[in-house]
Amino acid sequence: MGEAPCLLGRTWGYGETSVWVADGCSAEFGTGPVVETEAKKPRPLSHIPNVGFLLFDGDKGQIYFRLFSYGRYLNQRNLDESYVDAFGNTKTVQRRQDVQLQKFFAPFSGWFLTPKMRYYLYVWSSNPSQGDPAQVVGAGNLTWTFNRFVSVGVGITSLPTVRSTEGQFPYWLGVDDRLIADEFFRGSYTSGVWLKGEFHTKVKYQAMFANNLSTLGVSASQLDNRMDTQSVSLVWLPTTGEFGLWNTFGDYDDHQKVATRIGVHYSHSLEEKQSQPGTEGIENSQIRLTDGSIIFTPDLFGPGITVNEVDYRMSSVDAGVKYKGLSLEGEYYWRWLSNYTGVNTSGIPDINDHGYQLQTSAMAVSKVLQLYFGASQVFGRFGDQWEVRGGENWYLMKERGIRLNAEWMYADRSPVGYTAYPYAVGAKGPVFHVNLEMNF
């Protein structure tokens, strides 16, 4: 759930705002940045946009506090009532229409005794998942930062399997909803240890060794003792050496020079049936086939066949460009499932799936109105699925902290879905949702 910071950084900013931030610090469940303005350090109780309120700053430590939440109106009533999976089974689609205070996220971050010792501790709740496993989470991570080249972290963080788990949340074009290809292929938030830093000011890296692909809703007693999940990422920022605040999607920052990025990711994990989160978990990342079926379902591949363990390998390549409020960003994914263990699994062939996502956006009114469009597809032995979506972000106070988002989406048999996600598994048809987000 986030990324370790670097102790050293550089002045970053556009327009009237210029803030010194630690290179590679995370906005998403990370440890928070080391921050100071060019002129002077912020005083206690002052607010740093996109960082939070500084509660305390002394010789022995520092405490920042943030709040993130959003309300969502969701309308799935025009989806098809059912779908047929790749094995000929007809399944019902729950078509929702409701209003939820969707999530509540309250992190504390800073350092203790030495700026090298960083912490990021939080409470996180997903209200649509009330009654499901781990719908309320209290967790975080600790990081020791040697310099901008090396930080070592331990705890819960986002496994760097794809770009959206590098730490951009909640600075996506939509409010807390990935495109279906991203959602299908990615890893999730897990416990482990990681190294993070940069080889060069334009080349960043992260390597994580973890328990499994998703730890939320999974107790230690459900895990094996091999610690056999590994994930690495490498990001190159060839032109400007940055890609906007937190490497986020879209060009709210209004780059006056062309900013570019290229990223590569590779992950491997031996996943067991008992180490999977619940199907409606707070941040679900089940291993599914392209028709939405969970691979560990008993008798899925035939009577008497049950997969208990699978070897998961996944890689992705992403690229993006930003200039004067415009952005074009894409990512391609490959996933391999093999080496099954379980009852009568010898006849199951290796499964190779791939897919992509594309997103483009424009600031129609600088700092106020952003329009965006996205599309993604998933291809595999058990079906090819796709979606398109378009939306707008209205920044009510001409800052990122408050936005009103409206998004229209159309999916052709979504392979992913859970209560905190706008789609249900198998969804075919349009979905509309409106979100009011607060993030300081």
C-alpha cells in the first residue's frame, strides 16, 4: 500500500506553487514525502496541498495528517441481467443503484528521531464492503532511507506489478476505478519488504519480496512459509526527469515542456487457494480467467478437478506523454498461469492472457475542467472482453483537493468486479456514476 520515500529530493512545481518533495514518495499508502517550501519549512498546523496538514515538526520527529474520502452515486440498472461463462454456466449479475460514502482513508506520516526513519500508518474503510473481510484496515509501513539511491521498507504496500500500483492513487483520471485490463492483470496490496530508489535522476526502481499478491482479508495462518512473491519495476523519465505530481495520470500540472515516461514491470507469485482474499474483499485481486471465473473454483475445468496452487507470472510495459494540459498514456499486459497443483490438474494447459489500456485527457479549462476518455481489452483462451469510458473532472476550488467526477462506462462482459468497483463480474452494458471527492 504505497511506496518508500527518498530522503533527498528536488524543487518541483508549476505556476505559482513550487514545493520541494522527496523523489519517488508515494501518495498512495506510502510513507509520505519530506516536504519544505523553497523559502522556509512549513509551520505546524499549516497545509501543504496533496501532502496534508503538518501537525507537529520538532527536533525529535514530524507528523503529517491527511484525509481522503468520496461519495458515489452508482447506477448499474442497464446491465444485462445475466451472462454465460466460458464453461456454459449461466450466472446472475446483481445490478445496483445506490449512494455510498465509498471510502474513508486517514493516514499519519512523518519521521521519528531521524529523518531517515519514516513511518506511514493509517486507517482505511470501504463502506460498500461492510460485513466483508477486512472492510476496515489499520496498517502501514516503516522505511529506513539511506539516500536517494536506496530506501528499505517493511510492512504493507502496493505490489509494483503495474503502473497504477506504483503509488498514484487517488490521482487517477477516474475516482478510485481502474480500467478492466488494469484491474484484471494487476497485483494488489500485500505485506513484505522492498528496496526503492533511483539509479539516476531519470531512472527509478523498486523491488519487493512479499507474502502473496493480496494480503487484505488474508490472515498469516492462511499463508505458506515460502515468501514466494516477487515484483520489480523500472521507470525511465527521458525528457524532463518527472511526470507530474506523483507520476499521476493526466496533465493537471500543465507541463510547458514535453514530459515522457516509459515503465516496465515483472512479477511472479506461487498463489494458493487459501491465500486468496474474499471475492468481495476491500481491494479484491482474485486470479480470474478472462471470462471472470476464479481459477480455484472446484470443478471449474471439469468434474473432480480442483486447482489448489498456480504459478502466476505477469509483466507490463507502459508509456506516456504530457504537454500543456494534454496527455496520452497506455499500458500493455502479459500474464502466464502454469504449474498447477491440486486434484486431477495434470490435463490443464498453461494459460496465456494479454491485454491493454489506453487513456487520454485534456484540461478544457486550466485547473478547473478536465475531460478524459479510456479504453481497454483483455484477450485469452476463455474469452475476449473490452470496455470504453469517458468522463469529466470539475475541480471546484481550482485545486486537486476537491473534485466532482462523472463517468459513463460501457463493458462487454467485464472479467472483474466486486462491491467497491463500478462493475460486477460478467457485466455487459452501460454503467454511470458520479463522485464527490475530498483529498487533502
